[in-house]
Amino acid sequence: MQINLNEINRLIVIGNGFDLQCGLKSQYKDFFNDIFKIEDIKKKQSLDQMKKI
């Protein structure tokens, strides 16, 4: 099953601390850091495509 990231529009947050206790990077700051990394990658890909023209 393939998920189109452009169609995701909900974020469900359930927390009891178990994820953090297990060492998972699931805090808000981790989520936003990942989002910004994705945006940076998209910008770099776009710039690379423009350089090829």
C-alpha cells in the first residue's frame, strides 16, 4: 500500500510517555525537525532540477 504524503491531513497525538521511555524520537520538536528536513530536501531537489535546465 502506497501513501501519498500530500493527502495526509490529520495528526493524532496520543501520549503516555512510553514512547519516550523507549527512546523514540516522538516529541513535538522531533516532528517539526523532520518536517523542516523534508522541506529542505524538497528545496534542494528543486534547485538541482533548475540547475539542469
